[in-house]
Amino acid sequence: MKTRKVFCLGFQKTGTSSLGLALEKLGYRVAGYYQFRDYGKNFDTTWDDLRDRALATAQDFDAAQDTPWPLLYRDLDTAFPGSRFIHITRARDAWIDSARKDFADHPNAIHQLIYGSPYPLGHEEAWLARYDRHNAEVQAYFADRPDDFISLDLNKGEVNWTNLCRFLGDPEPGLPWPHANTRRVKSLKMKYYRMLNRLGLQA
């Protein structure tokens, strides 16, 4: 186990999966959405459910990224003092376009909790408003903590080994920055979602 934990506070579709791969290459054990998949199908899920699962899961991992981890930063900060927090943003139009393509009209209970709607298609303004509010709240919460917090803009090329390793105090691995959601991966995801839809199932 690493001596301190690392939490990514960027919303999904901001390069968080690639960040997770980068952290793994640095030796971090990384949790993600996988540990919450069962809640994505249960519309009785509450924030308390997600918080309790996150706090228990984080005990066994060095880092975490993807939904719903970014929304739980206050609880994670309290439970794991000394942690590092990485906030990734991207242009809002690019973000909602990516969310639309990946999630379309596939219902998800965690999305319902976060955005007030279970999918982005037809609810773009609600999703964008929540995205903007989250980014502003995170910046305000960590405003005076430069040692614990870094904000990186995906569109400006700030998500890279140099910035990550300097912040964490880890040596750069001398590898290309990983890219999790390539065009091929996205195509496979869409086929997977369409198959689930035909079977009457939810992702």
C-alpha cells in the first residue's frame, strides 16, 4: 500500500480512466466505477449507500477515479487525511458531447442521483449545470491547499506525466501517457450497451 491515497475529482469523460491507468503504472492500486456497478441498476440507491461503499472500498486501494468518487471528496478528505486530490476538467461542450455518445439514453441510478436524470440524452442542460457546479465547488473547497490539490485542464494538455509525478512526488516512468478510451474501445462499449438494451438489461 502507498503511504497516502490519491483521489481523482474530475467527472467521468474528463480523462479519468486514462489517469487511472497512469496511476497503476506508478504502482497504485486503483478503484473505479466497478465497485459500484450494482448500485447503477438500483434506483433505491442513496448517497449514504455510495459513501459507505466508497469509504469501505478505499481501505483496500491506493487511489480511486470515476463515478461516484468525485462527488465524495469531502467524506474522503475527512476519512483519509493527507490524501492527494487531482481535479481534471475539459471544455464543457466536449464533455457533454462525450457523455451523450457514451451514455445516450441508458438509465443509471447513480447518474440519477448526481444529475437529477438517469441519462444525458435530452437532459444536457441539467448535466452541464451539475458539471459546472461540481467544478466550482471543488475549486472553492481546496482553494488554500496547493500541497494536497491540483487542477489540470485536459484541453490544455496539462494531464501528463510531468504534472502528475511532480504533484505526487513519484519519478516519471518514461512511458507514453496511457489512453483508456480509444475509438476502438468506445465502439466496443456502444456495441455492449446496444446488446444490453436488446436484452432488456441495464449497464
